[in-house]
Amino acid sequence: MRVLIIGSGGREHALCKAVAKSPLCDKLFCAPGNPGIESVAECLRVTAENVSGLVETARKNKIDFVIVGPEVPLALGLADALQEAGIAVFGPSRLAAELESSKGFMKDLCDRAGIPTATYKHFAAVEAARTYVLEQQMPIVIKADGLAGGKGVTIAKTTNEALAAVNAAMVGQIFGASGAHIVIEDFLEGEEASFFALCDGKTARFFTTAQDHKAVFDGDKGPNTGGMGAYSPAPMIDEAMTNRIMHEIITPTLKAMQDLGRPFVGVLYAGLMMTKAGPRLIEYNVRFGDPETEVMLPRLKSDLLGILFACSQGKLDEVQIEWNDVKALCVVMASDGYPGSYLKGSVIRGLDRAEEIQDVSVLHAGTTRNAAGEITANGGRVLCITATAPTIKEAQARAYSAVDQIDWPEGFCRRDIGWRAINR
């Protein structure tokens, strides 16, 4: 089949590499793609947010199946538009995507379905939010209701910090319309993990787990980012815990969405806090994670394209999902200054040397080419260096050996990715 993958980051590079290996894939396209993706797919210069342009591009290129990477096109209704055009798609409808695009919708659904999550309140008025904050014990969590590129969450340790976060979102509008409504919830203590399940509207199947590192600096210091590295699987989630999470969180969510007339088709990515009382849902994402995808897919033994297509056709129960007995770890290389302001255009060298290391893959997350054809930085998170090995510790060593081959003075990375798993 002719396949189109939507997006331009490290997640989409990992998806493209996996799909390109499938015997079902006759021709692979990516829109808009990046210089790394060009080696496995034909890149089409249409942005991921251009819904009508993507539908027309799919028609023009006779696409049989579309896999949507980022959350924004899903929230804009890309899956709906493709289905209306008669094109199969992996990804939820606009209404189903509200599990990610509206924190309030997600929390209300959890409340009705009895899904374990933090106690919360949803606010549309700033004065009511301020009054509520003054009544709460600290720390507390303030979240923009809508999509905010992973930057809409504040863990406030003091009342003043909480009030400042409320004002920044609702009055200062630092998240635009996404912060017009906010959710305020209790702070959960424990260790975070990412849990992925595939859903075809009626059936949910466990996919795998990962853990990422959000803080920008070693020792989990500094502001949060989109993720500075990850590893898979998450050691804390064994088979018994997997079954518990599916029973208490994933399956009730799928049923609740069916009951609302919003059947969920796609990947349900549960951000969990593993507390002393058990797993608690922090948030849902309705697409594959980034950088989690970069460490999950190198472990997959089964045909990814076959699994995702079956999922889109309501036939998830007909496929097998098998994994190789390896661990994977990735290190994100970012532009100096990230997650704050940073410069674009610095030249990156040594990528070929890095990929010569055994079981290492360099995935492009934010790159472009200059007039001379050189790879240059074009974003905050720029490269994702992924390695597989029998253990997390060995994968870590391989990944950092590859990082050390890359000549990019204007970039940086954390040097402790995987420390939790190794200490465990």
C-alpha cells in the first residue's frame, strides 16, 4: 500500500523507519518530513496543520493509509477529513482527540468512569480559580485546558507560585486560547511512567511502556522540556501491573468513549504516576510519544504497518504484537538555550560516524539543510540518538558513545539518561 506519515520530528523519523521495513509498504511518503526522513520516505512539503492541504496531497498521491504523528492535526479534525475522503487513517477523530486537547474533558470522563486520577477542579473564571487556590494545601498543579506543546503545566510549591500560574494562563494568556480554561489538581507523589495501548474503537491491546526525562539538566534539574531522553520498557511495570492498568484505566476509558459516541481509534498514551496506592492517570495523549516512540519501535518484532492498519479497520484482535528481547535508550541533543530561546542554523557534523556504532540510530527531530547541503539545527530538540542492547546500561553506553562522535558545539544533552532504570 501507499502510506503517508504526518509530521516532521524524531517520532515521525522512527515511524518512517519502522513502516519502511514492512512488506505491506509499496511506497512511503512523509509530510512535511525532515532531512533524516528523506533517506526512507519521499517528503512532501505540506505542514502538519494544513488539514485541507494534507487531504488533497493524499488524494493526489493516491495514498491508501495515513498515520498521524502529532496531536495538533488530530485536534483539528484531520482523521475526520481523511475518512470523509475515503482514505484509511490511524488516529482518533476530533471529538475523540479531546482526551488530549481538553484536560477538563479528560478529567470529567475519569470522574464519571471511576478512573483513578488526582482530585481536580475545572475553571473558566479567574476569580474562582484564585479563590480555590487560596483554600488548597501546596504543592498543587495548574494545567492549561488546551494544547500547549507540553509547556502548559505548572507544579506550584507555594500559594504565590500557584496564583502566578493562574494569572499567567488566564490573564496573561501565555498559552493563548489553550489557557482560557484551566484545571487545578492535587499533586501526586511517585514515579512517572508512560503506558501505551492500541485501540480500534472497541478493543484495546497493550503495546509497551517507556520512561522519559522531562527536566532539561542532569539530576532532573531545571525547567521541564518535551523530553531530553527516554528508555523502554519501564522496569517498574511488570505483567501484573500491566493487567491492572489495562483493567482500571485503559479499558474503562475505551468504554466511556464508546458510551459518549466518540469511539477511540489510535494509540492511547497514558501518562501515569505510580503512587504507593497504585497507578494514577496524570493525562492522556492521543498519539505516540516523543521521545518514547524512538525507544519503543526499535524493540518491535511485529510488522508495525500491519498492526496500525488492522487497528484502523477495527481488526486489532486479529494481529499479534511481539517484541524483541532488547532494551532501548535514547539521548536527545538540543540547541543551547532550550527550552528557552535558542538560535537556529548551526551546522551539525559527524552523524555518519555516530551511526557506525553497533545498534545505534540517529533520528532527526529538528533539522534542515542549508544552501551548501549541510545538516543544520532548526529547532529546540534537534537529534535523538537511540541505541538497543541487552540491558539499559549497555544501551546507555552505546548511545553516549554515538553522541561523542557528533560535532555540534552549539548543542548539548543530559549525560544521565536512564539513571532510574540503572539504579533499580
